[in-house]
Amino acid sequence: MFDFAADPDQPKPMLYNALARAADALVEGERDTVANMANIAALIWQFVPRLNWAGFYRAVGDELVLGPFIGKPACIRIPFGRGVCGTAAATGATQLVADVHAFPGHIACDADSRSELVVPVLAHGKVIAVIDLDSPEPARFDEADAAGIEWLAQVAARAI
Ligand code: SME
């Protein structure tokens, strides 16, 4: 059993710091990349409030392929440059989208999604995956969420 507790309502930098340390502990000594992505996705889902989708897309060739996630079944393949995830993968830059309907090319996997945060997972300067969070709440994510998920992406980069 992984015994970890965190107050989801504490200040975001504290919450994400605790989550990054918990993620580090979860992946410690485990080389299986699917298991590590699954546990990091589960950790995000359990402790980051007001999400309807949380998980990974992996960079495979010049497209993203669905990885471990929690939420409704989603699009499997996304070309680099398409949608929010493909834009994060193509640019290597975090995408903070307050209103998904206003994002050109947004790919609707779950009609409930209103805002989205996509963070690239970088290894040796190359995008190897993205972490995608969706929320049914408009403008759910801010810079503190982006910075926090970037910490988790650094843990993921060492573990996948
Ligand atoms: N909305 C994403 C697609 C992935 S789902 O949200 C899980 C996008 O536009 O890239």
C-alpha cells in the first residue's frame, strides 16, 4: 500500500511539492514505464481537484499515442502540432488553455472539458511524452498548476 495523504485545498505550490515527492517515491526503483506513468496519473487524479481527465500521451515517431490515464476513453493518436497536446509536443512548451473552445484545432475527447493544461515531458531536450489535464470548469488551471505539473513532468522524465 502506498500511504500518502495531502490536503487538496492547501496552497498549490505546497500541494504540488508534496505530489512531486510522492511521485518520486512511487517510481523509485521501478523501471517499467507503463507502471510509472499509471501511478503518476493516478496520483494527479487523486489529489488535484476538479479534473475530468488526467494522463499521458507518449511521443512515438511524429505523433502522440495515448498512454496511461484516468477519465473517459480518449483519442488514441494525435499528430505533432494538432490540438493542445500536439502543440505542446511540437513546441516543447506548456499549454495553459482557459477555454478549450477558443483554442484553434482543439480535439474534443470529452465534451465536458472546458479548460486544459498540457505539459511536455522532456528528456535530454526532446519531448518524450506530455501530461494532459482536463477540467469541466472554465479557466480551472493557472501558472501555479502549470509549474506544479512541470515538477511532476521532471519526475516522469526520469521514470518513463
Ligand atoms: N483535448 C486534447 C486531446 C486529448 S484529450 O483532452 C484527452 C487536445 O486538444 O490535444
